[in-house]
Amino acid sequence: MSTTTSIHYLPAGDNVLCTIVVRPEAQGKFPTVILRSPYEAHYIPMSDGEAMAQAYEEHKSFVKKGFVFILQHCRGTGKSTGDSDAFIYEREDGIALQEWIRTQDFYNGEIFLSGGSYCGWTTISTAPFADDIKGVSLNTTDCELYNFIYLNGFYRSGLHGCWYIDRYKSKTELNRNRSNDVYLTLPMTKMSTVMFGEPSKSLDEYLMHPNKDDPFWDTDMGGKHQRSAVVECNVPMLVVTGFFDIFCKGSHHMWDSIKPDVKEKCAFVIHPYGHSGEAYEEPFFCPSGGISDRIGDFEPEWFDRIRHNKEQVAPLGKITYYELFGDKWYSEGYEAQKAETVLVLGEGESNYLYDPQDPAEYSGGLTSGFSSSRLMPQPYQRKDVITCYTDAFKNDIHVRGSMSVKLRVKSNREDTAFYVRIGITKESGDVALRDSIIKISDFCDDYKPNTYVDVELLMDKGAFMIHEGEKLRIDVTSSAHPLFVPHTNNKGLFTIQSEALVAENTVDLENSTLTLNYI
């Protein structure tokens, strides 16, 4: 199909936003697909002509399906001007772009919203969606801003921190400090200055609100419009995530939030990899497990099949998922749980000293950072990490849903953290599967030091297979650097704490358990 491409610099306050329109050459009106992206630095040195040619090459699959495709560089990125500051301007800029499209001669009354990761956030930011929005693709993203930044009140340095350092004023020469030691800064009110050489007002503000129930998260800056995007949506949505994707938890929450009648025209696909959707550096390979293996070039297909009422790229109203280590795709049974097994972690009790200035280090983000799964460290190498192995499984087990770990713990401090990482034994080593982190104060407001308290860590949902003879490994410690900012062992708002205390933490292993649900 022949195409014609144009470039526009649309006003946004004192700035302009580079907006490239790739359309079929034929005269007429067409459905329009929007992608708003901050990941367009490769366009910066290009002339307008080169930029238009590049946009065509990158997105021609949409145009070949008869769509106008619009690529807009987010404020302060690519060929757009201004200072980039993640999450701040996407709503006003995205709504303005949709209003501009409605005035164009190619507009036929149909708009489709495309985007993965942060580009999915730019899509969600224009909610509630206008009546001319006919389809949405939410690939590896989340509608809860809190989840980009925190897990259970712990700053996600392995997600937001390492990503934000390049997104803040991305076209400005700053003295960016990418060392993981940045996340050990005390007090954390100084962290943005250590990170950039100047304070970041937005990051400093986010760091003051670690509690998900804080009213801040129901403000414009806290993402109140985006939070309701999926709940209020009435059009077909394709939700995509991975077993190890950083937005695995959020994607499941979005799917669960879709209204039942709308869900019947939506699809949810879960691949076995991390944020990219393809095999990367994981210590395993999943035959035909890549997202492209299952649903191909899914966004243009998803939108095209909505328009022509054709069979979709994945079964509607269902979760299509790959069973990790079972090496098979399913569209049934994801939520089915026929049995439960509760495994005791060990015998007696085990204690260790936890020093926030010398945190345990883990590679592999699992669903907490970008680097997907990795082999777990050799066991018994650190005195502040308790490693437990289950007995070898006597039969194949098909795990479904969320694993949970209940710990009976105590500390000599008024508050402290407990981190759990679960892995599975393979010939190559212990492959990391899931992790989570909590603090005592989440379960006991007035904890008395040196008394036992029960805490629970709920792992993100997933589907995987344990083969006969394999074991699960459970590491229990109090930190996971650089995935989460270490707890200082002080009670209260971590951001303003200037002193890190050493804690003596104890786990009562024979009263601590791992629960698995399986089919």
C-alpha cells in the first residue's frame, strides 16, 4: 500500500510536540492508531524527512491494515521540546492530541490506542475514554501509578529508580549517578540530588508517600484518572504481560477489574518471559513461548479484527497463558485450583544480623525489576540469608495462582523488613521464580521488640510446573539490593530517616510455611 507521511509540531504550552502522521496515500477517511512514546531518542539527529521515513519503517504494519498511524514524541523527548518528567504531562498532552486528530481530514470517527510499558501509561492517561475510542492495547503496563514506584511501601529502585534516572530531563546534560549506591542515600530526601546533581520535585514528592492508602494517590499527580481507566472502559482491550514482567501484578489487577460484559470482548495473554516478551538472558528456554510465537504482530491484528468483527488473536473473555517449565500454552484452567499443599520451611528457629548498609544482593528482577529471572546465588554464602529447601516432589505439580509464605518472626527493633525469594532446582542451578517484601509494621502497628508476630508475603500470580524430583528453594532475609531500598530498621516514614540501625531478626522456621495451589 502506498503511503504519505507528514510531520507536525503541535503546541504544548511553551513547547512543541513532534507528531508524525503516516497514512495511506489514497484519499479518504481512515481509522487512527495513536502511540505516544518517550523512547524516541534515535530521532533527535534526524531531519524531518528522515524522521518521517523512519516512522513509516517502524509502523508500516498498521498502515498496511488501512490505519493512519500517529507517533507523538512525549514532551521533552525525541524531537519534542521541553523537559521530560515522567507521568506529569501525559494526560493533558494525550487528550490534546486526540482533540487535534478529530479536526483532521483523515479522521473517520474511530481511534485506537496503542502502547506497551510507559507507552501504555500514556494510553491509560487519557481515560475516561471518549466514545470514538474503539479499541485499546495494554501491553506490559499498569493503571496504578503507585505500583510503578512502590511494592508494599518499599521504593522499587529496580524498576522506577533505574528507569527514572534516564527519563528525568532526558535531553538535558546532568551529572547522572547510575551507581546502585544511590539507593543507600540517607536521608532519602537527598537522593534525587545525589542522582542528578539537582533535586527532582516529582521524585521527592513520590518518596513522601509510600502508603498506598495515602490520599496523595487519589490526586492528579498520584494518578487518579489512570486508576479508573480499566474499570470504566467499555471497549475491547488486549492485556499482555509475562510471568516475570514488572507489571505482572498490575496486569492481573487490570484484568480482574474489567466489567464482566466488557471482559467478554477482551483478551489477556501471559507469556513466560520478562518485560520484552521474548527469550533474553533467562537461565531457561521456553519452546514457542515468546509473545510473537503466540500472537504474532498482535497490535495491528487486534485493532483490525475489532473493526471487521473477525476471530481475535487470542480467545476472548479468557486468560491465555504459558505454563513455565510445562512448555505449553493454555486458554483454560488458569484460575482452577483443585488442591493445596502447605510446606513447613524447616526446624527450630534461625536468626541473623541485618545491616541496611550491607544489604543482601540479588540479580534478576522477577516481577520487581527489569532483568527477569536469574539463577539464585549459591546458598549459605551470607549469614543474613536463611536458605531452606523443600523435599523433592514425588509427582509432577502444576502450580496455579499465587504462592504465599507465612513467617513467624521477631526483631529487636520496632520495625524491620523481611524479603522472600522462591526458586526451583534445575540442572543449571536454582532458578528464581517469585519474590516479595514486607515490614512488620504492616501487620502490627505497635510491635514490641523481641516478640513473635506472624506476617504473610503474597507472591504475584503465575502458572508453572514442578517436575517429579525437583525441589523448591526459599530464601528468607531482610533486603534485596538493588531491587528495593533497604529498610533502615526504624519505624516511620523511611524518606526522612538519616540513620540506619542494625537489627537482629529471627525466623521461627517450624511455624513458617509455603502454600502452593495446584491442579
